[in-house]
Amino acid sequence: MSGISQEDVAHLARLAHIDIPADQLGHYAKQLDAILNAVAEVSSLDTANVAAMSHPVPMTNVFREDIPGVSLTAEQALSGAPAVEDERFRVPRILDEE
Amino acid sequence: MVEATMNYDEAISKFDPVLGLEVHVELGTNTKMFCGCSTVFGAPPNTQVCPVCLGLPGALPALNKIGVESAIRIGLALNCEIAEWCRFARKNYFYPDMPKNFQTSQYDEPIAFEGYLDVEIDTDEGRKTFRVPIERAHMEEDTGKNSHVGGATGRIHGADYSLVDYNRAGIPLIEIVTKPITGTGKYAPEVAKAYVAALRDILRGLGVSDVKMEQGSLRCDVNLSLRETPESKLGTRSETKNVNSLRSVERAVRYEVSRHAARLAAGDTVVQETRHWHEDTGISTSGRAKSDAEDYRYFPEPDLLPIAPSREWVEELRAALPENPAVRRARLVADWGLSEIDMNTVVNSGALDLIVEAVDAGVDPAAARKWWTGELSRIANDRGIELEELPVTPAHLKRLEELISAGSLNDKLARQALEGVIVGEGDIDEIVKARGLAVVSDDGPLLAAIDEALAADPAVAETIKSGKLAAAGSVVGAVMKATRGQADAARVRELLFEKLGVSE
Amino acid sequence: MSDLIRKDASELAGLVSSGEVSAVEVAQAHLDRIAAVDGEVHAFLHVDTEGALVSAAAVDAKVKAGDKLSVLAGVPLGLKDILATNGLPTTCGSRILDGWIPPYDATVVTKLREAGVVILGKTNMDEFAMGSSTEHSAFGPTHNPWDLERIPGGSGGGSSACVSSFEAPLAIGTDTGGSIRQPAAVTGSVGVKPTYGGVSRYGIVALASSLDQAGPCARNVLDTALLHSVIAGHDPMDATSINAPVPDVVAAAKRADIKGMKVGIVKELGGEGYQAGVRSRFEESVALIESLGAEVVEVSCPSFPAALAAYYLILPSEASSNLAKFDGIRFGNRVGDDGSKSVEQVMSETRAAGFGSEVIRRIILGTYALSAGYYDAYYGQAQKVRTLIKQDFDAAFAKVDVLISPTAPTTAFKIGEKLDDPLAMYLNDVATIPVNMAGLPGMSLPIGLAPEDNLPVGLQIIAPAMADDRLYNVGAAIERELLAKWGGPILGMAPELAGA
Ligand SMILES: [Zn+2]
């Protein structure tokens, strides 16, 4: 079920926005391969008629009333930011529009 | 880079267009989808944020009930099924305006699905209805706002850096997605526009959003592909974003048809990509190609529990839905005996609801329409305010019309009375009294004024007698002036002809 | 060294409320202990001397004014550094958050402050709670007070170590797959993972949202129950929080009567792969439970062997998404922003520099498990296994009142021993993971030392959802007998720390 290559790790690292140095890709690939082999055990059980469980509590319809609460001040909001300008979060240039 | 295009008529003669429309609407809730921050437009940057919508470590979402209720109402108004059970999902991708680097959205379990919206357009064969099939309407959250600094004025390309304001991050969004719309032929642009307009009217009627395209509370993406014939399989589609006015919806479809056709005719393939619409130049430009980097890794949002709207709740909401705007419009056209053109004038003036209110209060439909689309629209326009902001009530119009039909006010005096209402002088009767507005019904002063007018212009009596009755206008005008508008013009005319011994 | 540090939390609370001892004296005694021994133990990442003394003084003022005090007012506590604290650094043991000071308090922290509990500081942990040894902290490992060469468990090794080294009578941990219970087991302390939804997760930096749960750590069952009662309860800020009365855990801890109860031994959680001394102490506990009038039966949970695999798919998947927000834009450290690079590049460099290797490993694994084409085989399948585990528990609890097993397969291992072998590390949580998968409450209770290494062994007790009180009833009954047998608390057998 697995067989993870360096290229796979590089692709996943791009998706996850982690700049893994090229010389470490092999190391991660080897470890991930071992882990994936171990977790392949999830397929050992027959789950043909089993529903997936996303939440451990059997509750539904948990809502909040549409009533304003307390927000942070701009100063609080920006207090932990690495770079701030003009009451906004300053970020390096964005290459692509969403 | 400007791409080649083919003349639209030629393009449409060679290819069959398939449309798809994705509309995002920002809900007008008091608070954001998952936190208690305010949604009011235009606040100073980063003042409507909290640990939740700023994505601070540890914060958790709490779902806005009105957000869910609005989604259900929209689904019902679009003839959708409402899910008996559905979940939120995380859509994972990195972007600096998205605080958590995932968007809380819905994936394969939308709250509303399988609906339709009928839209009417003018065709060569008269008005025709197209049924736009709706695939789904789902709940999600908006992103923050980037502004780009340096480089070419505020554009993303060439900017040195960007500044992010997260006030808008987390505002509830409903995304409404059509199925592929086929069978429109050359009317694809008109159908697209009519659909977005009809959707806007429905959303406004539901009161769930202010649906202001220019402020971004209603945003539209246009998907388009061409195929050789209606029997061919679907072609590669482009996804044009940022189409933010009704006019642009029509233009963008037309442009993409022309652009796709030019490529296909030249033997090129259409690239599956995101494109950006430019309102100013009327063209779209390439954004980024869809790539394998776009693997959103959706999974059920563990921090939010499933939503299972009870059938009682859904039926309660269905029963309380306002009348579909298109149905209502057809009904009013018939009831009021209007032409489609007259109705367009009414709708475009934004006075429809006000007229309906007046009619419901007993004002004659024609009169209500006359006041709201005429004098009152002019006044609102002069003052730069919305019609709704005028302090004129159905009761005012009703009383005004009563006085007019009793002959105690004429049009001109009625306008003066309305002016009094607008500047706050009281109710109609008070204003009429205070301003001394009354049609002069005693013939004595009128005859005196006629004599005066004839004396001032001795030639006019002969002209009228010779049969040029139009000359009477100047005498009537002079009498009206002399009586400061309080005369009944028709009576003046009558008395004048009597005096001169002519008959009409 | 003041004898205040050896007192139970309940006793300290009594001394403070009666005015015999001031809360400031109690806080100072513990701060002195930290100053003396934490150089060796390294349980704390941040000690808030001033804040602790200020909140202690506030309790003393209340005592003077004759105000009503909460059950733990004036008692010091160590807080795992994964809970957001307004004005106090919160690092999650990660370089990426080094220096970050949250502008808000976690709900648990708010409850502690309101109860007059004195927060001494933030305790060490595996980075973002990923680990079973606290070796994966970016700020260096915590040492087990029983043997400084050994790990104190993880991820909440700082919390278990501060309690077991008498730096604090109480601590808060979080448990995603065993991070409260396994550290308690290997340090000879008590730890409880409450029912999922029993304690608010708001303000607790998420590792795996559907598994995480905060809970109490202490040196005995009653203190654990008291702390549980202070932090539990419904919170509208956490949608998964259960809106129901909190089970009366304190009354249960005082009841300590298991006569007539049915106790199930989970067949799949024991035997092969469990250290001999762990097994022998566990068997003695079974005999003890029977001697107290409970009926012990063996139950089978056939899907448990797949629990570890399912867990190591669900956890990394959710974590890969939860940790995406750590990008150096809104908070935390940013790396590589020299003005020339794009935001994507700076985010990627920030994350590569800010995350340790175990975090990167799990993010990549989770990214893989959620990817198009792999979702059904991995994440989807793991969620189905989760359903089977839940069904196994349901079937078991149809027959018995509580389940028991060893908490961890081994006693504390040596620092460095398993660091390069993630799979060996993951096995530490094999017995605790099924409990998180089903959202159930679980306790680890010290039941003696393994004869071969003289290190503590823990007994895990598992109850149905929202029956957390059963843990305390059973735990307190066993504890009472063991204290009598040992002649005092197990931690009295631990070697004295050099700095003391
Ligand atoms: Zn907010």
C-alpha cells in the first residue's frame, strides 16, 4: 500500500509549505515508508459495512446565537505579528492571486 | 497578454457553449460565521477580529445559527433539497489572507442541493424561460483582504509586499453552484446575466444579504466551455473570477466564448485555468493553471459537529419564505395592468416594495407608481439618498390622492404638500392648512384673473376666437401664476371658452 | 526545604482557607523548590514568579475578607505549555512559537484563575504534544525524578515531572493518545483524561482535534478529582463541549467502594510486548480488586490491535491541518524574510526552521493520508476502524462497569533510547490510544515499582463516556489499599533530588 519516494516527500512538503532540504528528503522518505508499512494494518479489518467516525461525541446542531461578542483591539490582534504596517499584518510579496 | 478572439456571432455559429456559474454571497448576519466579531462594513483594519477569526493557536469555531438558517432559506428559495445531515469540511491550502491556512467550508455534504431557478430573457421569438439547474448551495467563510504595496499601483504583480486586514475573514458566505447550463445557444450571456440578477433579487427578498456587487457582498465566477455540437462531450473549461457586476457577467461570457472559439478554431487547446476579469478593459487574463498543487485535502471539520436540520425547522422556514420575486413580478404586472417596460422602470427605480406598500394601503396602483417613480425618485436623487430614506408613508400618498380626486388639490399643489412632508412639516392635512394649499374653486376670483390676463394681452382673445384654441394655454398659464397655482386649470379653461363664446 | 511541598493539594487548600498558612507562603515554597531542583528536572519552560505571588496574595486577601473560596484556592499548579495564557509565553515546546504571548486565556486557564489556583508557570512538553518522552521539546528534554537519565513520559512530561518532583502538587496536561496517562504511569503520579467534551478545548493548541482532551495531574486520586471538578464543564466556545452536569468525581474519590462492581481486563492490552514487572504489578492489582469485592472478567476488544495504526493516520491528518496556521504571518517567528522572497517561500522556510523533525514527519504523513487518491485507503479507513473500536468498547461496557489494563507497556526508558525509532516510540501509547479513539475517560494510577528496575508502573482504568466518576471510585479504592501496604505514597520511595 505504500512505497514513498523522495519525489513524493518533496511534493508533500510543497503542499505542506515546509522547505525540506534536498539532502534530507531521502531520510524522511525512508522513515515515512516504514511508518506507512506499519499503519497499513488499518486495512486488516473488514470495514465493508462500517460508517466512518469523525466525531467522538454523538451530538448535532450545536449553534451560537447571532449576538456580537468581544473582539480584540487592533493592538492586541497585531501584538504577536512578526511584521506590522499601517495597522495591518505585513507579509512578503504574494506571487499568485487566489 | 491580449488573446485572439473570434467574432461572437461567428463563434456561436460554430460552437455550443456550456455555462457554469458560481456565486458567493456574504450573509448580512450580525456576527461572523464562527465567532462573535461584527460584520459591519468599513471598520478600521483589524478591529473586528478575535482569536477565532484571526486563527490564533487554540481558538475554536462556534457556529452562527442565523448563518445556517440563512443557508437553508436560500436553499429552499432555490428549490433545493435540504440535507438531513451534513458536516463542515476543511479545505486545506495556504494563502496569507486565510488565517488558519484552511477554509472551513462544506465538501461532499452541502446543506442544500439539487435545485433550480427559472429565468426569463427576451429572445428572437419573444420572452422565453430557461431553467438553470442548481447543483448545491453550501456554507463557508470569507477571507481577509490584501492590499499590495509598491510596484505598479496596488496590483499584485510587481508589488514589494502586501498588507493584510482580517476584518472580513470569517464573514459567512454561501456559495451557490449551478450544474452545467446547456441549451442556451447564443443566449448564454443573457441567461448568465438573468440568472445572477434573479438570484440577487431572491437573496434581497429573503433579506439575507445586502447583495451589493460593488462592495463584494455578491461575487460571481463564470465557468465556460465550448463544444462542437450539443451532442459532443464537454470541452475544457475556464474559470473566470472577479466578475462583479451584472453587465460584466454578460460581457465575460461573451468574451470567453469568443476567446475559446478563436483558440479551438486555430487548433489550439483551451487551458483549464483560473482567469481574472478586468472590468475596465473588458477582457480576462490568465491566472494560474490548475495543477497538482491544488490538492485541498478535504476532511470533516472535527471542531464542528454535524448539522441535522429537523424537518419541522425546514418546513417552518419554507412556510415563512417570501414570494419568489419573479412570480411576484408576474402577478403584479397582471394586477396593475402594466407593460413589461413599465415594470422594468419600476424595478430599476428600486420603488417596487414601496409601491406595493402604498397599494396595500389603498392607493391606486397607477398613482402610487407615478409618485414613487416620478417626483419622489427625483427628490431622492437630488438629495443623494435612497427612496426608503424618504419620510413618505403610504398614508401620506393615500390622503394626497383623496384630496386630488376630491378636486381640492391639483398635481402642482400635491407636489408642494409632499415637499412639506419631506422637510417635516407634519401630515398632509396640516401642511395643506399651514401652507394654504387649496384649489381655488370659487369662479369669481378666476374670472377676475382671466379678465386681467386678457387685458394684458389684447390680441389673444381674437386668436382664440379664430379657432386657435392652443393659444388658450398662455391665458391659463397667466391665471395659474396669478393664483399661485391654486386654480384648477381645467375650470379656468372652461370659464375662458365660455367667456369668449367658443367651444372645444 | 519547606514541608509544604510534600503536602497534598486538598490539605494545602485547607491550610490556606483556615488561614493557618498563607497562599503566598505556599507559592513561595514551591517556587523555592523549583529554583532548587528544576535545573536537574527541567519540568518548566517558564516560571511566572511574579504572577504566582500576585494571585496567591489575592487568595490571601479573600481569606482575610472572609470570602468563600473554591476547593483549590491558593494551591499551586504547573500548566502544560500548550494552553494559551494571556500575558504569559505559550510555546508548545516549539521554536516556531518561541516568544509568542497570547492575547487571551484558554477556558481551562480562566477557570483555574477564577478558582484561585496559583499558576506557577508553563511546563515542558514534546513539541506540539507529538511524542511520548518530552525529548521532542525544542527547549531540551525533561528528566524523570525517579532517574534523571530517564524520560518522564510524554508529551506532558513537564506536568508529570513537576508533580512527581514536588515542584507543584497539581498540573494540567493534555491527552491525545496517552499524554497525561503514560507520563503519570512512568513518574508514579495520577493522571486522568476526562471524557472527550468534558473539559473545554478552547485555548488549547490543537494537535488532533477529535482526540485531544485536557485533564488533571496530581499525586493522589482525591487531588486529581478536585482539579477535575474545577476545570470541567460546558463551554459554549467549544462546540464539542458536552452540555450536561459534570459527574461528581470528588464524591466518587471519597466513596472508594468497588464491592459488587464488574471489572473487565482487556485481553488485547497486555501479555506479549509488556515488560515482566509491568505484568506482575498489573496481576497483583487484579487480585487486589477482587479482594475488595469486585468481580473481574476478561473481555475481548478484537479491533484494538489496529488502533495504533488508525491513530497514526488520524492524528497526523488532523495535525497537518491544525498546524498549517503556524506560518509566521500573524504570530510567532518568521524566517528568511529578506525582502526578496515571496510569501510562499518565507512561509516554507519559517515552517522548516520552526518545526522539529517529529513534527515535520507527522505533517508530511498527514498530508499524504489526506491526499486525493489516498484518503479512502488511509484517513477514511482509519475513521472506520475508529467506529469498530467504539463498538468494541460499547460491547465491553455492556458486560462490565470499568475496564483495566497496564497504562504503558514498559517503565520509563532511557533518554535517547528510542529517539531515532519513531515506530518504537509510538508503541508506548498502544494501551492508551483506544480510549482517545472512542472519546472515553481514562485514569492512570501508580500500582508499585517494577521489580527489575524499581521504576513506577501504572494501572489504566477506563470508564464509559461521562462516567468519569467511576475512575475515581475505583482508583481511590485501590489507592487506599496500596498506601496501607506501602506505608505511604509511592513518591516517598523516589530518590531525593540532589538540589534539594
Ligand atoms: Zn472573530
